[in-house]
Amino acid sequence: MNGQRFLLVLLLTCALVAAGCGRPTTTTTTTTSTTAAGSGAAGGAGPGSGAAIQESGGATSAATGAPPARTLSTAYLAKEFQGVVVIHPQQIMKSDLYGLATKLMAQADAERSPENFFEERLGAVIDVRTIDEAVLAGGNLPGGGVPRPILGLTFRLNKPYDREAILEKIGANELIDVGAHKVYANDEAAVYFPDDKTIVVANVGFDSDPAAEVPGQINKPVDVLRSMLAPPSSTALTEALKTFDTSKDVAAIGVVDAQLRTQFGPQAQGFLQLFGLQKLAQANSVAVHIDASGETMLSVNIDVGDAQAAAELVMRGTELIRDFSKRESLQANVGETLPASGDSSADAIQLLVDFAAGHKLEAVGSSVVLKFSRPTDLTARIERIAAPLVAKAGKEAKLGKNLRYIGIALQNHHDLLNGLPAPAIMSADGKPLLSWRVAILPFLEQGPLYEEFKKDEPWDSEHNKKLISRMPAVFACGISPEEGKSNTLAIVGGESVWDFGSTGRLIPFGVVVDGLSNTAMVVQVAEDRAVPWTKPEDFQINADDVAAGLGLKDEETFVVLFCDASVHFLSKRTKTDTLKAIFTRAGEEPINLDDLK
């Protein structure tokens, strides 16, 4: 990912989550009840299933001294969990910055929206608009000296879900009795359906060795779910949750127990020491709130267990924030991720300066509390900064779709005719007449146009040259199609994929020894390298200057279609050896994917 795309992702993430994720939440909430409806074979009331969200019972927050507006039920929190993230999508989706994210994503790609972005990651089986609350909990099991994470996810919905679709997506088809509960499980996940609006999923983040499994311990996802369904235990996490406000758009809390401190403490100590913050390694808990609708957008509370240590950390933290938030420091540290446009770059730096200026860092008892307020006109400023990035992303989305369409056409040609087309339609005596672009017209839903060509005549014959002006727009990669010229060229010569078909024979994928996903077959070339689309002329590999002529003149990247129909935007600064490796079909060179970004 290049710097501009990184910043666009950062801005969209800010708009979706961190910077504008909600409306003011009321301080009084109703208890969400859980019924037995829809429980069926896999139902049965889970632990605490009658109270997913709880009103404050009078307990006070250690950080503020005020009662939390809303606390989280301990239902489905395994005793092994050490942290929880609570997300409220309905609050997020009402925000002005979520609306901005929707607008920006639509401008970047008309077929994209935040909703389908998240639905893709939920397997298209849960509509994100039906999720009232998502609770992600996790922990790290002791032993082995390596991370052994376990995860639990609880969705609380406002509409019934499609159980069969979820089971099909997860592939959890084994029905297992867990105490009084029936759960579905496989080696990848375990899922429990307390009612028709609640879904509980468990997973493990490590490979389990059946021969090393210990009865009674967590070895598989179903073991995590068994612990989640057990009666709630009093742990450091559940005690912390009693005074932790989960009413904000995003609320997260984690506790550091002796096991975590032993396993990761030395590494954390060494890293923090680089910044003079080594006393943070003695933290007992970390709590984060994100809420753009109030005065404070972001709040972080770290309990280090000692008031003196907290005071010292505040002094050091103040110095670090002051130094980092200087304009020249920001330019040096994040300048490469900013848009090339001078105005957008200056606006982005100023926004970061203002964001840092709005911070408040203080010691509250044994806690270090850091808060950031919302900068003035945040939404408008993000939109202004994102404008050139969105325009660029929109252009790249269109180019990517065109090349992907060509890639699918080439693959269909291969599947139907047992090979890719030759670089040219040849005459009986072996002379190239028409481009491969003509040969794939039937696979681009351009069959009638294909039939109009005289295949035994050259591209510039009296008859065939009349068809140049009817070039399908898909062959114009960032240039106007009106002149009938294409800058979407096959890579020929130099042991490329197309070089195999230079005599007119079809090209089976079997000759691509390096792998379809590692081998390029079509590239975008500069405007002055474009050719009449019917002409059998393509991008000839120049061993002395492989990148010569690639990409539009004013762009930093060029577009490449690989044999698996994937599309990549490569930097014009891509290493020569890397280009040679991906342009050839059987060099067996190692390819560093980072060099392709």
C-alpha cells in the first residue's frame, strides 16, 4: 500500500470508528431481555442471558468517581478472558462522520459502502445494520512461551438472523452437548444460539495438536465456548467491568495479570524504555473510550498501580506529545503518508497539530489519563483532505475493474479453448494479422463485433480498419477510448507468458511454472505507447530498462493484470529484478510481495 492509499484508509477509519462514531447516548438504558424464541435444538438460556446490557447499579468509576452510564453483563465472558471491546454499530451509523465515510466510499467506488465493507467481513450472513452491540473478548493462554490467543464474539441483534446461513458460512455442522446447552462446532469455530437475536462464537488463534490435547483444558474452539457458557466467575476483568462505562461508541478494557506480565513483560519493558515510558510496563489495566459526539473524542486510562509512577509518566508523556506535535516533527514522521497535493498535505498536518493541541494528560490517583477533544470542523476538514485521495481511488477502482474484466475473459477463453489466445491471430503463412484483444471479444460480450472482423485480413485492411473506432472502452486504461487506441498491452518476449504463443499456438496455464498469482500477463503503458487496439503490437520486454513506458506519465503507479485475474497497482519505483521476475513465466525467482506495493 503506497502512502496515499494508507492515508485514505486512515481517514476512512477515522470517519468510521475513531473520529465520529455516534450520537449522544442517554444515561438511562432499558434492560435487554432474552427470550427462548428460536432456541430450538441449539437453544436454552445462556448464563445471564436475561440482561445483555445493564444499568449502573450505583458502582462508581475509579477514574471519574461518577457511576458509569452503562455496564456490560458478564454473560459469555470466559474466566480466561483478559480483555473486552464493545462496539455499538447503531450509534456509529448515526454519526455525521459515518455519513462522510459513506459519501467518500461511494465517490471512490460506486459499488462500495461502509455497510457492504463490513458485511463482506461478516461473511454476508449478518446485516451490520441489525447489530445493536458486538462484544469481542479475548485472552492468552499460558504455556509454551508463545502466544496462544483465544477469542469470543457475541452479537446482539435487533432482528432475527438466518441460523442456517451462519452455520453454512462457518461450516460448524457438528452438534455437541455442552452442559445443558447444544452448540455447533468444528476445528475452526464453535457457535451457540441462545435465542433468535443473539449469536455467540468462539475460536482459538493457534493450531491444536490432537496428540497433545489435555482433557479439561482449552484445546479447541468448543472448549472456549464451554468456558463462556459456564456460570460467570469473579476475575480481574469482571471486577473491572463493574465500574467500566460501555455506553460509548467503542469501549475497550484489558487487564494485565501475572501470566501476561511474565510472558510479555520483558519485551514491553524494552520497547517502552526507548521512549522513557518503561513504568507503563507495570500497568494493571488499560481502558479506552471513543465517542465523537461529546467534548472528548478519545479517552485512554492506564492504571499503573502507583500515584508517583503515574505522575512521572505524565511528565514524560507531556514532553513526547509536545515534541511529536510540532509541525516539523509531524512532517518528518508522517509526511510520506500524506497526499501529494500541497493544500491537502498542509491541511492534514494542521489537523494533526490541532488534534494534538486538544489533548489533556493528567494523573488521577494511580492512573494516567489521556483525553483528546474533537478539533473544530473535523468533518469538513477530513473531506477536504480526502478529496484528492478519493478521486485517485475512484480512478484506480475503475481501472482495476476494467483489467479484472479482461482477466476473467482471458481465463474463460483458457477454460473453453484449453489455452490463452496467442498474441496475434495469424495468417496461414504465419504472419500476425489481428491482436489478442480481438480474439477475446466473444468473452467480453462483444460477439457481434468479433464476427464483423475478417480474420484472414490484417488489422489495417480496408475492411478491418473501419472497426478501429468501435473499440470497447474496457481496453482504454486511463485514456480516452475515442481514438480507438489501447494502452492495455500484453507482455511479450523475454520468456513471458505470451512469448510461448508467439508462433500462434494457444497458451496453457501449465507453462506458467512460477504460479498464476506471481506472473503478470497484461500491463498499462503510457499514453504515447498506446496502439490501435486491433493491431498485433504489445509491450516488448526491454532487458536494459524493463520499466520504460509503463504507466501514465503523471502517475506514480501502473496497473498490472496477473494470470489469476488479480489486479495490482505497482510503483514505478519497483525494483528491476522484481519486474523481471513477475514478467517471466518460469524463472522461479523469489518474489517479495512488499516490492509490489
